[in-house]
Amino acid sequence: MRPWTRVFLIGLVLWLATVVTTGWTRNSNLVPTVVLFGSFLVPVTFVVWAYGRERSPRVTVELMFRAFVVGGVLGVLGASLLESWLVRPSLVMYVLVGLIEEGVKLAALMFVTRRMTTRSAMDGVMLGATVGFGFAAFESAGYAFNALFTGDGLSLTQLVETEVLRGILTPVGHGLWTAIAGGVLFAAGGRIKPPVVLTYLGVSLLHALWDSMSAIAIAITLVLTGRPWQFQLLRIGRVPRVTEWQVHLYTLVNWAGLLVISLVALAWLGVVVAAGRRAREIVSQ
């Protein structure tokens, strides 16, 4: 059994055991364990998978750990500060969030790898993904913690549902976007050049589309199936009742949009990885 498989299976069993025990005993002291295991399981698994897949003498376990923990925490802190100062409800809100979060992750990657004298695109992909997964893990822990609290008290069910959903989506989110940016950054020697800026803007756009997909799906659903009385209620600031068909269409459009965004990002990463491997082969010849 491969290391990443063992990490995932052992972590999954421990998380499930903790969830069952917490639900059975109603012991709130176990809630932090549920939050941490559920939030870190998938990100850590993918970091272990990436490390085993692309070995590099320059990328040590210590450096990976710093990228995950230090890079992830710095990214979350930076994003929280900048978003509290700059982001307000508006049409460009999601664009600002994408620019901020991708920017702080790229800055965190540059900080934790500042002492690297030799670097390759593949190193950037691996370390960028690690910073992104660290960011995702700490962010997911916050979302899971907030999901715990409801108007009727603590809800273990909502916490678990939040962790499962974010765990499923994590591989095509923060880690993927920062892997792309990291690969291009390292291919440019760690310096901010035009390709790096364009890549940063591109992954920020993917991020913005991802975050706004729910709103986009609502708009598309209303355009295609909206009734006159629904638009009238919207004009006076009231939320209209939706039909069952509209709920199904919204769900379909939302998930289809997320799938398209994920496929675009995966294809882009494939191009970056292929270019990095070609460059490595040229250097080794």
C-alpha cells in the first residue's frame, strides 16, 4: 500500500471513529478533533501523494512542512486582513476575493522558498500545491467550526456535512490554483515576470468564478425559467418562492459550472507540468 493511501485510510478511520464517539457520548471536548481531522485529512493526503510522485533533492520534508503550515497560516491571515479592509458586498466582490487569496498564497510561497538558490517548475508545482492545501486545511477548519453553531444549538451533522463537501472539492480548489501559479513562478526563476502576472490573474479569475458559481447558477436559472411574479418580487426586494424544477436546474448548472472550472484548471496544470518536465529533460541532457 502506498504511503498516501495509508495516510488517507488511517485518517479516515480515526475521523469516523471520532465522529461516532462524539455523537454517541455528546462529549463536546472531542469537537476540535473532529474539526481538525476532517479539515486536514484530504489536504495532507494530497501533499503526501505529491511528494511521493515528484521527488526532488531540493524539496525536503522540512520544506514541505514549512510550506504547508507556515505558508498556509500566513495565507489565511493575510487573506483575512485584506478582505476585512477591502471587500464589501458588490458586483466585484468575488473578483477581489480571488485576487487577494491567490495573491497572499503566492506571496507565502515566495516567503517560505526565499532561500532556495536552485528551483524548477516542478518544484514550484509541488510547493505551490502544498501552500494551497495548507491554506485550504486551515480555511476548512474555520468553515467547519462555524457550521457547528446553529439557532438550535451545536450541530454535529452540519459540521460533518461541511467537512465532507469541502473535502471532496479541496483537490480542485486552492491546491490546484496555487500549483499552477507556483510552477510558472519557479519557471521564471522566482521573479515576477509577465507570465507570472498573467498566471496570477488567470487563477484569480478561476477562483472568482468558483466562488460566484452559486450566484451565476441562480441568475441563469431565473433567466431560463423565471416567472413574471418572481421578477416582480425581486424588484421590491423580496425573495420569491422557487419551483421544484428551478431547484433541480440550479443544482445542475452550479455543479456543471464547478466541473468546467475544475477541468480548465486541471488542463492548465497539465500544460505547466509538461513544460516543466521538458525543461528538466533539456537541463539533464
